[in-house]
Amino acid sequence: MKTNLTKKQAGALCSKPGKNGLDKPALQGLLYESEKGKLTATNGHALITYLVEPDKNDSSGIVPPELFKTKKTDGCDYSVNGKATRHSYPETSYNLVDEEYPDYENVIPDYGSTVEVGINLELLKKLCDAVPEDSSKNKHIKLIINPDSKLTALKFEQLD
């Protein structure tokens, strides 16, 4: 598999051990679907899918985020075939997570049509800075997409 992901990026949405008193080993890794060329990570609240270039000998499995390089400038190739291996000096292998990954595709709502939205991350950061924290120090916004609107196709609202 070829990807430029770093360990920090790959692990950002993976569940952490013992978080909120729950231990979900399958969600502590990324689901590598070699036949689809995808890596998927979720913590049960948010989900991200990365496109990767699979190797013809790769098999699917749940790979730990530690597999991935630590520096953006490092060049690495990976293989998944019974183990997850980072091919760089020194070559390092990791055990796959021996759990069943949830069927994430069936929990994504189907609204009948697809709406794609490009978001400027700098603008999103400013938006996040503008939203006050709740009592648990979390920030919540609601994203409203109205593809039929000529004026406001995309709108954010603070959640109460």
C-alpha cells in the first residue's frame, strides 16, 4: 500500500483505549480494504476514509495507527498480509487487530442523492474558534446543506 499518511493523521479518529470507560479494539485501528483502495477510521462519532494505492499482494485487515510514518518527509511503503509492515529502515511489523470492524457503510444515512461540499479548513478553524464551549469543554455546530438554495447552500448553526 502506498500512502503519505502519518501516524498522527491515521490515528486522529481512531478510538483510544479505555476512552469513556469503553474498550473497542476494532476502532483503535484503521480498516484497510485493499480491494477498494481505502483506509477507514472511526471513533464511533466521526468517520474518515483515506484513498490509498493498494499493492496487488495486500490483503484486508485492521491496521494499527503505529504502522504509519511519524514524519511527513519520510518515504514509506506498507504491506498488509497477515501482518502490517512498514518498509523503511528499520523495517517494522505490527500485528493486525484481531476483531471485526463495524459495518460502517450501513450506518451512513442515504439521503437519496449525494451532496459534496468543499470546506476551507482555515475558515472552518475560525468558525470553531467562534463557537463557545459547553460545560464539558466541547464545541458543537450543526451543518445544514440545502442544495436547492441559491443564496445559502451551506449554513452552520451553534447547537444548544
